[in-house]
Amino acid sequence: MAPVSLAIHAPGSDMGPTVNSIRYLRDCLGNELIKQYVTFHVFFAHKHIPSTIPNPDTFLQTPYNCSTKPPYNVNSNSTYMKAKSLLYPVNVARNIARDAAVTHFILPSDIELYPSPNLVPRFLNMIARNAKPLSTSTRPRVFPISIFEVDGKVQVPSTKTELQGMLANKTAIPFHKFVCPNCHNIPQGQQWMSAAETNQMDVFHVGKRRGKFVHWEPIFIGTHQDPYYDERLSWEGKKDKMTQGYVLCVKDYDFMILNNAFLIHKPGIKHYVKNAKRDAIAGKQSLFVKNVIMPQLKALFGTRNGCAI
């Protein structure tokens, strides 16, 4: 129940189904929530401009025919993006959605992550109370949210207590435990999981992205002042948030981990599956980060002991 700024990659002929999906979601679900809360931002590369682009000022004025099946039920293998073997420019999407957000605080999250209920009012209540360490910190800060994934057959937990029960019976696990545990291994993570739920949101622990957490890729509540995501990095190339993490470290950000807030990845628990094609793309992207982006970041932002990609 908060404003959602949603960026959608729709190159070439993917534009038509995308626009129809937006119209269906706004007109055919039997409630006004999408109209009230969601703004959609459609983007594509200049090399893949759609042949027809609806006028954004007028196309929503014609109600969608709700008797047809939802236009988003498409086979991903039949998309223009797949046919042209395009990479997903995930950081372009993140920056577009963030730029279009009109609130002071923003949560740049991925669409498969479900935030815990009442996260927004509880967070704003915490900001208004301004207790320690919020009131005493002088460094720039962001508010990381603990991430978990749940078995595809179970209901997403709605409270931390419920989540703890699922962690105990193994229907929930820390995010990417079997794929890249270091990427989402958060400071005081074990203590966070065993600490009892409280009735209000507070800062559980102030961490840093260095030492054993030097490769941490947090998802956090921040502001428009935070560093952007590097738009040259693709989702397929992996580690697409690492360069931003480096800049946050060099700027000596405090990572104020929230006590009762969490994100749930659904559906299903991910396991590492060897993918030669994606591994090759990831290898190229790693080299590009090392040889091109890192020297640029060091020139722009300098270095700090303990900060690395």
C-alpha cells in the first residue's frame, strides 16, 4: 500500500503485449489498486525501437476488453527479446524506476521480491521517532532489508515470527544460499534470524560492506542521493549491483539493517545450475568491471581500505 514505480523493458514487438498488459492490469482486475499506486515506465534500446508506439497521453483512455485472457500470459521464448538474443539491461530499469519515483525514500527492489506487510508505515514511523543510532549517525546511510526465499508450494510469510518458523522447518532459507551465499550474507545475519520479533521497526545493527561482507549486494531503502547502478551491466552478466556497493563503501555509508523487515523471493528455492552461455557472459562482464569500470570508479570516487568489488 505505497507508490510503486515499475520499469519494464519492451524492445521491438514486445511493446504491444506490454502495453496491453498494463491496460489489462489497470482495467480488468476488479479493483483500483493498480491505478491508484503504480506508474509504469516502458523503455527500450535505440537499436530496438518498436514499429508502433502508443501515445502515452491517450492510449489509456480506451478501456481494455476484459473478456480476453490476460495478455501477460506469454511464453518467454516467443518474445522479441529472446528472438534477438538481447541481454536484460537490469540497471537501466532500476535507474529509470528510481528516477521516476517522487517519494523521498525509495526501495529499489526486483519484482520477484515481496516486502513484508506494513513495511512502509513502520519504516516512516521509525524515521519520525529518530531514535539512536538514527539521531547520532553523521555518515550517509541506507537501510538494508534481509532477504529470504521460500519453497514454491508454501505461502509467503507475513511476519518475522512466521518466517522464523519456516526457517526452522527449512521451507525458507537465506536468499541465494545455494547460489551465491556471500552476495547476500548480511552482518549479524544469524543474530537477526534468532532475535524475537518486536512491535515496531528499529535499526537492528549498523554494518559495513567490508571484511567478510566485502561482496555483499544488499537491497535497501535509500534516497535519490545514493549512487546510481552502472547501466553498462546486464542481469545475465551477474554481480550487477557490486559496482554500486563499492561506491557506497568508499563513501563510508552506514548500512542500518532493519529488525523486523524482510523481502521474500518467490517462487521456489534457487539452486546453482551450470549454464555455459550465461557463464561466458558473466566472465566477459567480470573482465569489463575489472579492466574498465574499476579504474573509472577509483578515478571518480577514490579508494578506501577494505573496499572492493
